[in-house]
Amino acid sequence: MAFSAKDVKALREQTNVGMMDCKKALQEADGDFDKAIEILREKGLAKAAKKASRIAAEGIVSISVCDECGVAAMAEVNSETDFVAKNADFQNFASDLTKVIIKENPADVEALKTCKMGDLTVEGALQEKVLTIGENLQIRRFVRYDENTVNVGYTHMGGVIGVLVGLQVSDNIKDAAEVQQLGKDIGMQAAAMRPSFMDKSEVDEATLAKEKEILMAQAIEENKTAKKPKPEAILEKMVMGRIGKYYEENCLLQQAFVKENKISVEKHIAAVAKELGGEIKLVKYDRFEKGEGIEKRVDDFAAEVASMAK
């Protein structure tokens, strides 16, 4: 069956695959349009498998909050390059993914991949994106907050960092614009200050013991060069005072509020609640930074050129 340049153009418009790949698919399908689409999808599977070993440490963190039910989701989707992370098609895929998570409530990433996304599964849609974009793409992680909390999302630098905040809010002030603003401010705080814990009560004994050990060692060293060395009992009190500083640096609620550093985040939340005449409590938050913890590829351009010259 013959095909024309218009057919190639139409296939490209429908699949968003390159012109040459579309032409080859039509040739292989003997001009059968539907079969050509099937061939391109099969090639997408092969390409996805081939690219899967390549490091994908760039990407985007996307957040959606359902206007009707209040359920929220945040997902990190990785790409190989920052250039692709800025691609509108890639960003739309990440956004659509969060909406699938809201609707389907999958248990984990593998379960998410079996969920429907339009006419395809999420896995199928991801493989199509690998074919059209030409890079290894990976769904790395996600969180979903149900409707029992007022959920607010904050993204920094176009999705380099995302923070999802869950607030317990009394019914009389749930719809207040100030609550949404508070959620965004807490998200901004978490994005900028990278807290390890939400509250000082969450710091485990092992972490606390290690911190006390480090602080005591520092205090002993300082004491060695002091004009008037302090007794051990005083050193222990100094260490406990410095533990308070540790909480202020590492626990979100005890951190100085970024917009007004004379008060803590905890006190700011209380002040907003009092002003609105209700109750507000931060009950959970998650912070995703794209590529966090993934070992990035380091290209040695000089070595590559030298090897080509041999």
C-alpha cells in the first residue's frame, strides 16, 4: 500500500515521533497507518529498554491538588538532561501523572505504572514519552495526601524542589485564603531550609545521642584552651543548651520563620490560627528535590576527545 508525504506528516502529528521514524514505520507497515502506530509503539518499548540503564538524575517535581475533593499528590519524574525537564510535553506528563495518583491511589510506583492514563497504562504512556523525547525517563517516587487534611503544594524554581504540606484545620477557617498562604509559606520554609524533622519530638534517641557526643567533644576541646576551664557539670549544661540550637536548625516547627526570623514556624502557625479565630496544626509534609541522592554522570570532555584522537 502506497503512502504519501502527507501520511508521514499526519503520523508525526498523531505520535509526535520524528519524521524519519514515521517514514520508516509506514514503509515497514506497507502504508497501513494503524500498523505504523503499532510499530512505533513497539520501537518505543525497545528504546525504553535500551535507555533504561542510562542515568536519569534531572527532571521535575510536580504537584496537583484536586479543587473538588482536596486530595493532593506530588511526584518526581526524572530525565537525563535539564533541557528535557523544561520540555512542555514532559512537564504535562508529570502533571497528568499526579492526577492519576489522586484518582487511583496506587500503593507504589509499580502499581502506579499499571494504572490507566488515557488510552494507555502509565507504563505505556511513559514508554511513548521515551520514544518521542529520546531520553531515559523514570517515575521515581510519589506521595498522596487524602482529604482529611488541608493540602497545599509549593514548587521552587519550576519544580526543582517540591513540598507538599498537610494542615489540620478547624472547620470554621478551612476555606480562608490565609490558610492556603500559610501552607505555601511552610512549603517555602521546608524548600529553603531542608529540615530533617518536622518537630523536635520526632528526633530519635540515636540521632540525639550522636549529636550530644559531637557537641561534648567540641565543648571539651574549647575547654582545653579556655582561660578558666569549666567543670564537667557546666559542660553538660552547655551541651544541652546547644541541643536546643540543633532543634532550631533541623526541626521545621522550631526553625526561625523565613519571613519573620524573630519567631519560630510553630509560633507563626499559632499566630495565624489566633488571628482567624480557629485552630491550625501542621501534621505532615514531604519534600522532594529532583535527582536527590542519585549519582550523576560526570562527563570528562577532555578525556573523551583524547580517546577519539588515538
